[in-house]
Amino acid sequence: MTRARRQIISTADTPYYHCIARCVRRAFLCGHDPYTQRSYEHRRQWVIDRLFKLQQVFCIDICAYAVMSNHYHLVLCINEERAAAMTTDEVINAWCRLYKGPVLIQRYRQGSALDKAEYIAVSAIAEQWRSRLADISWFMRSLNEHIARQANQEDSCRGHFWESRFKSQALLDEKALLTCMAYVDLNPIRATLAETPETSDYTSVQNRIAERRKSTCKTSVAQQERPINLLLKPFDPTTQTLACIGYDLHDYLELVDVTGRAIRDDKRGFIAEVVPPILERLNINPDAWLDAMTSKGIHMATVLGGAACIADYTQAHHRRFITGASRLKRLLP
């Protein structure tokens, strides 16, 4: 049964969410179509460019992303504090970078004289936009509509480009966040599109590695021609604020690298000779971790988190149980 988005996305539970959008039928977001012999690889950059613009407008941070052939993954963090701290003019200017706005707002931005009632109306519109700037549904709408219009124009067609409304998964704690980020970053490796994280084009892990090296990754001609410009939520083990992910980037990259080497048919259930220390600190079973990294592993439930977080979530939402809870307890005890 479809649930209202407001019942799924609630910052009272968590600011972190895993979002997925998939193309309808055989439509290609990116990749090469063997039937028509057409290449849609350039559309990957469409997604990156749009995300770059949206992150300058919305109060939503990007923790991880992966752009695949017929879908994409995002791990997002809602920053309501940043939205609340914005002035009315900052909110209006930010929103008008994406949308034109009503005539009243255009007059306000031009410095035209307004009466008291009009100023009250401007403030009301700004407050509505302020809430949208910290709304994942509006973020995804602004991304998906833009990509769909571009794709339909290029394909000279009309109609749905996306399969349905985007799917979202609440990440209730840091264990869930790191698990989901690693799953997203390893998508190209699991799909045999890349052999290592640094060669996984259009993923956040490649972006982070490139930033760490302070130069563009020399993995492909396409990668050399385009700048890696998405500003990702940083790692910082010394802080527990919402501005950073409270772990060391080196540990995370090591975790992704070792897991990527283990996701193979002949190595199922085997993570490597050495278990990354970060798994031990998170108290995550290596076999359960590898199982979660498989194609359907992370989608075991609409939420992801430890047993205590799941219990709090079910109580807060008046639910008797969460589908896949037993697997979640094995992965995140």
C-alpha cells in the first residue's frame, strides 16, 4: 500500500534519506541501447549538472550518489537549521534561481513600492518557499522534471520518463547511513561497470577520491573532460554535528574498497583477509554486510537502522512491525 510521503520523510525521525528514481519501461537515463545502437552516456552529466545547481539552492546536502543506466541513487541530508537561518530575501533569491515566481515577487525583487498587504503576502510566499528548500520531495521534483523534459525533447517524444514517484528509505542512525552510502558507491562495481571505486564514473566515491588526491581522476576521457563539481557532505570524526559525517574518510574509502573486491560470485560471504576496522567499531557482521551490498540487500525495508532505532520508529509511527526487521537486526545489531 502506497504511503503518503509525509509519513515516510520526517526530520523528527532522521535527516538522512536514501532516494531512488528509475526510468519507465526501456527508457534510458544513461548507457548504450543495444537495440537502437544509441548512446545516452551524455545524460549522466545532465544529472550531475542539475544536482550541482540544486545543491546551491536547497538546504539539502548530498552524502552519496551513483548515476546508473536506467536509475540513480542519492543519499541526502535535510538541513532545516540552515533553512531557518536564511533571511526572507535569501529565500526568495534562492528559489528564483530555479523558478520565476509570481508577479508580486518579481515586483518585490525589482524594488517596486508595495503596500502593507503586499509585504505580508511576500512574507507568506517566502515562508512557503523556505519549507520547500528543506523538502526532499521538492528537491527530487526539481531534479526529475528537469531531466525528463531534456530527455523527452532529445527523444522527440512525450509522456512519462520516470517509472513512478521516487522511492525513499529512512536512514535512522550512522550505521545505516554508512551502510547505504557504501551500497550506493558500489553500484557500478556490483553491475560490473567498474573494477575499483576510483574507476566508478559518476559516483560520490570517485568524487571523494579525486578531492583527496587534489586532482581529477585519470580514469577515462569523459572523466578528464568534465570537472568533478558536486560538493559532498564532508567526513570529520572530531565532530558530531549535522554539518559533517562523524567518521574518518580514510576508513570509509578502505571499507568501500575492500567490500568492492569481495562482491563477486566466487567470493560471496567473504569480505577479505582483513576486516576493515570500521566494521568492528560499528559492530557489523562482515557476512551480513556483504549480503546488504548485493542487488536487493539494502532494500530489505523502507527504513534502515539498528534495533533500538527501529523500535523507536515503529512506536512513533504507530506501526506494529517493519518488513525486513529480522534481517536488519542481523546487519545492524
